[in-house]
Amino acid sequence: MPVLVITGTGTEVGKTVVTAALAATALAAGRSVAVLKAAQTGVRPDEAGDAEEVARLAGAVTTAELARYPDPLAPATAARRAGRAPVHPHEVAERAAKLATEHDLVLVEGAGGLLVRFDAAGGTLADAAALLSAPVLVVASAGLGTLNVTELTARELRGRGLDLAGVVIGSWPAEPDLASRCNLLDLPDVTGVPLLGAVPAGAGALPPAGFRASAPHWLAPRLEGTWDAETFRVREAPRR
């Protein structure tokens, strides 16, 4: 998959850390990687954005950012408030396609969830994925409430004829509650796709060397890692 689109079931679910883990794992496998942040919001011009955070954690990746807006809002709203041009899905697709001619893997990270609007016309990350014919990886939270939003995201992707690559839990707690442990069994059931990883909570605070060494152990072989869903479920899921 030369281009992989990463979306979340909402904000603060761990998209950037999962993107960094994907990049680190691909780099460890000897692949060249580019990370494209479609629209960065809530960050000043002199601050590091999500793409830079991926590079800090993962290592030598090419980073690209189409637009940056200061307010921590949906891209279309943030662009309007800033009086700046919005990002359009075709621009995301064009930049990703160009990066794919120069790299083995391009990771396109969205903002918030799948249908967060980029522009006034209602363009979304889903539209960019369709233009690219790229698979979409969904990053979900672990606990109570995740089943509904993850299933809705999966249904929307299928309704648009898009390839749902799988689900990664973006922040697996050190002491998971009952809902989190049951969700290991229920997420594949409600989405119809496998769990492809679970990134430990706080992984983004690891030193970069530790993050890079650990990242392959958080992702399944389909994502070039060594994480085994069945072994993880047996260890973490409730018996009944």
C-alpha cells in the first residue's frame, strides 16, 4: 500500500502516535516514508505540528503539511475564522500522489474524524481517500463509547466503497477497565475488520529510541509489525 490514510473516531484518540508507530515500523523494515498532514489546526506557525511530532518519534521521514490554522477547530471552520484558503480533498490527493512517486509509503493523517470538513463544500478526508483509491486505517479509543463511533466510521467507509484496512487502538490503558477489555472482542465484530494493533497509553512520551524499538510490537504483521491480536486478547480480554 503506497498510500495509507489514517483517520480517527474523533479527536485525541491517538492518530499522531499511531502514525508515528506506522512510520517507525516501516523505517525499521527499510522503507522510505513520507507523512502528510492534510490540515493542521490549533498550532501556531512557530510550533511543531503533528507531522513534526511523527518525525521526532519515528526518525527520518519526509514531512509535509498543506495548511495550518491557529484555532483548534475543524479545518473548514478554522480556515474561515483565519480568513485563509481552505484545504480541498483534491489537493490532499495530489500531494500524496506526488509523495508516493518518491517514497515507498505515504501516511496521510486526517484531522479529527473521517467526516470533519476541510472546506465549505463539505470535502472530507474520505473524499481524498476516494481520489487516491487508498485504504483507510481507523484509530479508535479503547473504552466505553468506542463501539458506536467505530461502527459508524466503518459503515461510512463501506458506504462510500472505500477499503477499511482495520482498526488500531490508539491508547491502550495500563489498567484497562471492563469496557476496554470487552471491546477487544466487540470491535472486530461491529466493524467486520480485524484489530491491527494497540498502542500503549503514554507511548508518545517515550524517548524516540525507545519508541522506535517498541513500535513494531504494537502493530500487526499486516502493518509490518509483530503484534498478535489473539495473544493480546487472551491476555487482556475477560473470560466471559
